[in-house]
Amino acid sequence: MTIWQGLAFNTLIYMSGLQSVSPELYEAASLDGAGAWKKFWRITFPLIAPFFTINLVLSVKGYLMVFDQIMAMTSGGPGNSTTSISVLIYTQGFQGLQFAIQSANAVVLFLIVAGVSLFQLNVLNKREDRIEN
């Protein structure tokens, strides 16, 4: 179920990006003799690069903070084989009564996710700038 949910969300983001590309650009490229591959790399991909960036950042954040699917299906078992950081914080905090330690772990998880997201945004925005120029 998680794969289908993520696939649908990512597809909606890409579809909205593709709808923002003007058909006149493809027509002009066709008149100039550009093939399908060249149209994709020179027109489509540079114009949907911001959608690619936000899609990647949201997907990585979602995968780092996965909680509800694991709790609904396995509760972290069997033998902690499907335990994520979020599930560990929850189980140790509420069932292990380690409220302060797990609150600190939640803050560390937030900082890690924010750091990874900012790193991705910086790297991908630099790539977008190179594609546009």
C-alpha cells in the first residue's frame, strides 16, 4: 500500500509539472528539427526540475519518518526487523517510559531530516541553475 500511495503522490507532482510546460516550446523544437530525446533533455527536464527537486525532498523525508505503515502492519516486528527510528522513539517513549530520552531523540531526528532536506535542496538547486544556463 505504501508503494502505491507514494507512486500516486509522485505521479501527481510530475503531472502538474508536465502540464506547466508550454506546447509551443515543443512545436518550436520540432520546427528546428529536434528529436524526442533532445526535446526531453533540453525542454522538458529543465522546466520540471523544480518539481523533481520537491518530489525528491518530500520522498526522502517520508521514508526517514515512516511510522504509520509499520505500526499498522507489524508494530515493528518480528524481532524489531521493521523498526524505524520513529517507531523506536514511540515504543521506547511510551512503552519503555523513557520520555525525556525519546524527546531528545525526536529532536535529533528532526535535525537530521532538516539537514538532509536542506542539503538536497542546495545540491538540486545548483543543478537546476546549471541546467537553465
